[in-house]
Amino acid sequence: MNLEVLAGRSLQLAGKLWEYWGRITDNEISRQHGYQMVVVGQMRVLGAQAVDLLRYCTPRQALNVQPVRYRR
């Protein structure tokens, strides 16, 4: 496991605890702060996973990645 992923997961866990504490104490600021920590942790995890995926591509292959189109 990547160190960045580990840091993101721990930030998510701390954010969940902080959010839960804000709900218990009815403190909206603490709850929102915990939610922000969870979101930042998830962004760190996703960023680290994207870096791991792009590590195996050439720059030209990485630029040619297109989003999946949804058909109806």
C-alpha cells in the first residue's frame, strides 16, 4: 500500500470520528470539519491510485485516455 493512500485512509478515519463527535455534541462546525477531512482523504487516495495507474503509461498514452461514453 502506498504511503499517500495510507495517509488518505487515516485522514478519512479521523474525519469520520470528528464528524461523529460533531453530531453527538450538536456542533455543526465540528461536523462540517470532519466531513471536509473525509473528502480530502478520499481525494488523496484517488490521487495516489491515479498516479499508480499512470506510472505504467507513456505520456502519450496518458494524454489519450478518454472518458467512457454512456450509451442509452
